[in-house]
Amino acid sequence: MVKNMKCLLIYPTVTTYGSDSPAGIAVPLGLAYIAAVLEENGYEVKVLDSLALGSIEKGENYIRRGLSKDAIEEYIRDFKPSIVGISAMFTAYSQDAHDVAGIIKGIDRNIPVVFGGAHASANYDMVLRDENVDIVVKGEGEITFLEVVRALERGENLENISGTITRIDGKLHVNPERPFISDLDILPFPARHLLPMDIYHSSKTSSYCMRKPHTVMITSRGCPRNCIFCSIHSIWGHKWRARGARNIVDEIELLVNKYRVKEINFNDDNMSLDKKRMAEICDEIITRKIDIRWTTPNGIAIWSLDEPLLRKMKQSGCYRLTFGIESGNPETQKFIRKNLDLEQARSIIKCANKIGLWTISTNIIGFPYETREAIEDTINFAIISDTDFALFYFVTPHPGTPIHEILKREKLVPDDITKGFLIGESACDTKVFTQKELEEIQNHAYSKFMSSRLRSYFKNPVKILRKISSFEDIKYVFRLVRRALIIKARTRKYGIVGAKVLHDQEV
């Protein structure tokens, strides 16, 4: 039995290898939700976002952002936690999470160390090879972590809690999965008061954000689609679950009034899947006269949109939409199980442009059997669909996804995917192209798209003018034009722009 339970949740430092820019910072919503549930149940909680609080260290082939190991150790010794939860979201950065686990066990081997997040959920066998990790929380963490804390408090066995994986006599013990939370409105708002909000707000603002400070929210979980490259199912599952409109707008009001937030990035994967709910959210914002700008940087369910809904979204403050197109080639669409109706997508993009919304398409190149012709289809679709911006990422073989299994079967996945494996960058050869060839194609994609888009704006300035309805819009246009010219100049001077340049701008 443990009296006066003290819970510490840690977002680790992030080390990127072979990159020329550090990881960006943002509110760790997962930890903030878990912290809020723990506080609601009477536990003392602290959240250490070591990524946001630390500095940048540059090595010969790496960049590390976050608190030093000594600083993390000092924080843990001062707080004296009864249990520590560590976020392990990305395989590429997982070693940093394991380093934190080592620090904790170096202080006191009796402190239970719990891992959670997409990487931990999909690769619990890999994670639990580290004896410094005691438990993995698989999937949604709020209720499961609360039960772990309660069991520890009561002195009960930690080995049989639903939604966890532990070790018994050196062997993995996989417990039954925990059902997903069906009513997300029962969750308290994320415990942002435990986070360094001033640091997030004062950090470098993306050139693509209209207002600052801006922050992130999530209004739904889960995705009914089966895209072979997506790792989100390991956390949220396939069933789409959503918060109610009033609950969402209550949180928006809190962010506006308490934290002076002026722009929100909704990080849902399918915010508009329920058209009626999407309209209700917009109506609630409009009725309450909340002055906010908002975007959907992770994408939105393009197949659910129509012109009346788009106009209502714009009226409520939406100014930019990101569409996950992924491929402009029908055969590739089938292979990746996206099965997007490209003509319908093109129609929605045209409509969004017409009513004055900024549009972005995300695309993926480098699937294992993809030909040059198929990639050119993707580039050309980005151009003819008339999105204002286009991103061309490489396939990222997240462990636990079908694409990872395919690449592993074809012997195309690196032996150690925890290093030299960067989000949005080339991770492996394909059956058709080498990494170098893919980088050249990516450079070609950005150059071709940017040239085409700049020409179209100069020839038809109405495309820009229809985005302008205020002085704020005018300033935003000048900022975007300046960014586009900088990127174009950098492409000519340095060659590859790639996902690094645009991703660094936090699109």
C-alpha cells in the first residue's frame, strides 16, 4: 500500500538523427488528459514536458531538444513520485523514452515505470525488453492508468489490469484489452494548468498560422478507415467516437478566456465524419460569438463535406483545411486502402477555394511497388486539384501497421528503426527506387508544384483575392507569399526541399 500517491507524467526529450532541425513542441494532450483524470480522482500529479522545457543540443549527426538527463534526474528526485508514466509516441524517438526509464530506476528501482502511446501500444514486446519498464498501457490511457494508480495505492497486484501488458517470470503477460471510452464527454478537459503554456505560446510560430497564440484540441477519437500506413488505430481503434458540440465549445471558451488563445488546431483525423455534429460545433461557436480562427492540420474527412457545411465552417472561424489525399493514382489508392474518390475530392477542394478557404493536400510517395508514373499522377493531381499547398511525405513504416509488415516481408525495413528513421523523411528503399532516387523525386515534386502554383497565382490573382475579407487576411497573404518565395529560392540553391523544410514550418 502506498499512502499520499504522487504521480509524475513525462514527455521525453527528442533526439533526431541526420536532421538539420530540432523537434517542434506542442501541448502533449495525451498526458494532459491522463493528468486531468488523476486530479479529478484526488491524486497529486505533475507533468514534466522535458521537450518543451529544455534547450537544443547539436551533435555530429543528431539534434537533441529537451532537458538534460541531469535536469530530469533532479526533477524526479525533488518530486519523489510514487509512479511515473512516460509517453512513447514514436518509434523513431523511443530511445529517449527508455533513457528516462533508466534515470528513474537509477534513482529508485521500486518506482513503477509505465509506458504509453502509439509506439508502446504497437510494440509492447519491444518496449518490455527493457527491464526498466514495468508496464505498458495499450490504447487509451486515462482509465487504465487510473486503475494502475489505484492498485498501487491499495497494494494490489499490478499484473492483471485490463489494457496493460506486464512481465511475469520474465515472460510477457498480455491482459484483455480495455473497451474504448464511448462517451468522451465524461472526460475532464486536459490539465493545461500543469503545463508550461507560456512556453508553447512564445515558441516560434508557424508561418502558416494566422494568429498567435495557438494551441491544439481534439474533438473525436478513432477512424473507421483502414489505410495501411496509419498507426492511430493502435491508440484509438477503428470505431469513431466524438465529443458533443457544447462540450467542445466550452473548452474553446476556456482556452480563449483563460489562456488568451486566438487560434486552434483541431488534431482529429476525422473531425467532420458526422456532418450534423460538425454543423452543431460551428453553430455553437457562432451563437456564442467566439472570435477564434481554426484549422485541421491532421486532415479532415473530405468525403463528408459539402458547400453548405464548408460555408458554415468558414463563418465559425475556419480558414484553412488539410486534405489527406495521399495518392493521385487510383491503383495506389486501392493498395493503401484509402479508396478516395478523387473526382469528389477535387470538387470539394474547388468549392473550398471558391468560398475563400486556404487548402492543403498531404501526399505520400515511396510505397514499395509504386512506379514513377504513379508518383507523377500524385504530383499532377496536387496541381490540378488546385490546393494552395501540397506536402509530399515519404512512407513511414510505423511498426504495427500493414505497410511495415509488407516492407519487412520485402526486406526493405532497416534493422534498427529507432535511429536514422525520421518522421516525414525517407526511411527505406522500395522495390523500384533507392532512398536517393526518392529524395530526387521529392525535390522534383515540390519544385514542380511550387512553380505551377506561383504561375497560377500571378496569371489569376483572383485565386488570392477571394481569400481576403479583412486586413488580417491581407497580412496573412503577404506572409504566405514571402514564405513561398523563400522556399522556391531555397530549392534552387540547395536542391532538395523535401518534407523537412515544410514540416519545420509546422504546417
